[in-house]
Amino acid sequence: MGKSQDKVAVITGGASGIGAATARLFVSEGAKVVLVDLNEEKGKAFEKELKELSQEVLFIKANITSEEEVKNIFKQTVETFGKVDVVFNNAGIGRVHPSHDLEYSEWRKTVNVDLDGVFLVARESIREMLKTDGGTIVNTASMYGWVGSPGSAAYNAAKGGVINLTRSLALEYAEQNIRINALCPGFIDTPIIPEEDKQALAAITPLKRLGKTEEMAKAVLFMASDDSSYMTGNSLTLDGGYTAQ
């Protein structure tokens, strides 16, 4: 029996990168998986791929900055699978841009997705979990929620907010058996990082390589499963030692 056997898991940003790797792992561990992504083409293609492994997979196109669309994610999930056990609150964006040239609209867009959207998904997750025996939420923050980096003020501010949002919600709902933790990845080998930058980023990482999406997925599974049953309000940093420097 898998660590997520018969659990219903909602994964935002689920069509690629860390989200997709986590979806694959959860399906292999027996979960019923709801993929949420703004990219409908990728999402439907990935849904088809996963359905070759398990028929209990659903793709929902949604923008996590829309209250109505977020509410619809959970409405469709409950209508299809009956409950919500696990939420990997993973969708996000980021770009590097000098702060003195950063348009306020770009700042708002980043914070809207990376912090406001995380709150909206967490809120609807909690509303569903309060109807049952609880559940687990894993919010994707970043090692840059702990340390700064030039040109990423909006992203860093939002991810720092996710870390403290995680703490606050974990304390608020601990007695309702809702455990809430955060994943803080470092430099991960995904298409988001340009090929020409990967060698340089590996060089400034103590382990001298980029992280793998599969490594992040295993951490999410740990935080979402009973293996971490005494863990809440925590932020697990997987960064190859970067923030230890």
C-alpha cells in the first residue's frame, strides 16, 4: 500500500516541473490526483499521460489569483472524488529584474500569484478539510524566502510571506488536525532555468549540482504523509546547502 493510498491530492502548477514530478509520485503511491494549471494544453497532455497509470486523475484549468476559479477547483474535486486530503500549493511565477526599473504592475503580478494565490488556495483547502477529519497542505516557498538575491525583490518578498503564512495557518488550524508546512527549494533543474545559467548556478551551490524535481517530490510526499505526523508550521529547505553559507 502506498503512502498516499486513496488520498485525494490537489496539485497546483501541476503540469510541469516540481508539480508534475510530485503528481507522478503521488499517483505511484496510490493517490487520486487533481492537476491544476493555467496551461490547458500541457495540463490535458499530462492528464492523459497519468491516466495510463491511473484513471483517477483529473485536470482543471484555473488561475489561482481568481477567487471564483479557486473555489471551482475544490468544488470539482469534491464532486469527482468526494473529499480533499492533501493540497500541494505549488503554482508560482518569478523573474529577475532591477528593482529601480520594476513596474508596480509587475510587482503586483508576482505578489498576486506567489502570495495572494497561495492564500486563496490554502483558504479553500482549509474550508474543505474542516468538513472532514483534517488534512495536509504543503505550500511552495523558496530558499529566497530566507535570503535575499539581487533583482528579485517581489519574488523574495512573496516567498518570505509564504513562509510566515504557513506558520500562522499551521498554528490556527493545528487543533483541527490540519497540518501545514512549506517546501523551500533551491536551484532546481527545470525548464524555468535557462540552459546557459545552469552550470553557474551549480557552481555556487555547495553540492555542486542543481536539485532534481524528483527530490522535491519526495519531500512533498514526506510532508503530506503520516511520515511527518508531528510536523506542522515548518519550512523544509532543499537547496544543496546554499543557505548554509
